[in-house]
Amino acid sequence: MGFEDATLLDTSGSPISHLGETIRGGGGYFGERGHIEELSGGSIPDRCVPDVRNGDSFAIIYDVEAGPFGLS
């Protein structure tokens, strides 16, 4: 990925979006602690575990990059 002439480029150099456009990265929501610990490769502290009984879930975001900001 790169950024050139106010355009975000993919790894092959093709444009993904232009300055000022909204982009969204990968991610998802999961309710099962074991699945998240398996993905992360470690244990999750109890204080960080959502209350799935109330419909809460883990939000997982990955491969997200942003910038540069302040271009005119």
C-alpha cells in the first residue's frame, strides 16, 4: 500500500480511494471468548470481556492503516 498524489494505492499500485473519500477496513464482531483468544494467540483479561448475556460482543479490527492527514 502507498499514498501518492492524494490517492491511496493497493500493493500493485492501483487506486483504492482518493483524499476525502471514506474507506473501511476488515473486522467483525464475535461473542465467543475462546474464538477471540485463539485468533489473538493469548488470553483476554476478564476486565476486557464483554457481557455476552446482554448482547455485547468483541469488536475485532485488523489491517487498518490511515494517513497522511492535513493535505491541502
